[in-house]
Amino acid sequence: MAEQTSVAHRAVVEHLVRQIVYQRLGKSLPQGASGSNPLIVNVSARHCHLTQEAVEALFGKGHKLQVHKWLYQEGQFAAKETVTLIGPRSRVISNLRILGPCRTLNQVELAYTDAIALGFDIPLRASGNIKDTPGCMLMGPAGFFEMSEGVIRALRHVHMHPDDASFYGVKAGDDMKLKIGGPCSLALDKMLVRVDKSFKLEVHIDTDEGNACNLQPETPCELIK
């Protein structure tokens, strides 16, 4: 999992500007807008989410995922365990990282360049929407697990706490735009908003998108409604 972080104080600056604008208009900031969190933009490399059944098929009965690295979202981690993905042309990707904890469905998330190399024609989907998607074969040290569906390119998205959603004036299911600065600046439209009380403010883009703008830790980023 490659991690790229935007300038930490950006959300604070945005908040101060927004405060001044609202004051001049004689309006109050929306409820919850007074505590915006720093905007974090992370590049999500190819990975998979697995059920406990799949983990046991690949690593042995009773096997539990072990934490390799805790991720930014509370309770989420990159596992020590990796698998080999076998594509339709018998081409493989080794060391495909599993993200934990286990889920109720099996899903592999690839960038389009990964899919082309493997021979997949994958759809762009929100995480969890795997109906009518291609499947694949996974190989682990204890055996194989065949996925009948679940290989996607994940729709770029932003995780938000309800306070962050109030600050930006959006709700779950809305689309936003991410403006990325630097020498390879670009804007990414259709950034899906996901809202939950357990979420921290974080944007996820994939490696194709991260490479296109040469995203670096110091690259300025801005979310726009």
C-alpha cells in the first residue's frame, strides 16, 4: 500500500477562508464545520479483501490474518499475508496484499494497467458492488480459492466523518472533485463521498491516478464540492 499525504494544514487554511466568507455574508458556518480535519490523500495499490472462508482455504484451517501495518482508517490493516492472483491468460501477480479484517465478500481491486497486463476486462465500481464482475483464481501456501466474481477497479472516493461532510456541504453518495497541484497538476471528478461516524477524512485514488499526477507527500490537494 503506497501512501501519499497532502499538506497537513490545508484543511485549517480552507476553514479560515470559509469562516471569513461566511462572516462577510452574515451567515454561520454549517453545523460541524468548525472542526475540519486535515485532508489526507492516499494512493491505494492493488489489494484484496477476503472472507474468513477464503483465508482458511488459502492459508489453512483456523488461520487468522496478522497485522503487517495499520492503515489510516480505524481498525483497518495491511495483513502480513499475501496471495498470488492468476489471470485469464495464466499471467500472475505475486504478493497481492490482503487488507483486514475479513469481510463478508471477496473482492480484488486493481488499476486498469494491472488488469490489462493480466488480461482482465474489469468494470469501475464502488467497493462492495461486485455483481456481474469477473472472477479469478487466488493461490496461497495451503491451496487455491476460486472467486466467481469480485475483480474491479475501485471508484475513487473520499471517507468522511459526518462533521467533515457538514464542513464540505455534502452527503453520502455525492460526488466531489479533487484538485491536485504540482508540476503534473490535474483535477479528478466523480470522487464518491462515503460517510460514516467511524471514518477519518481520507481520499483514496489508485496507482494509475497517483502516477498520472506524480503525487508526492508535499503535493497540494483540495477537495471541492
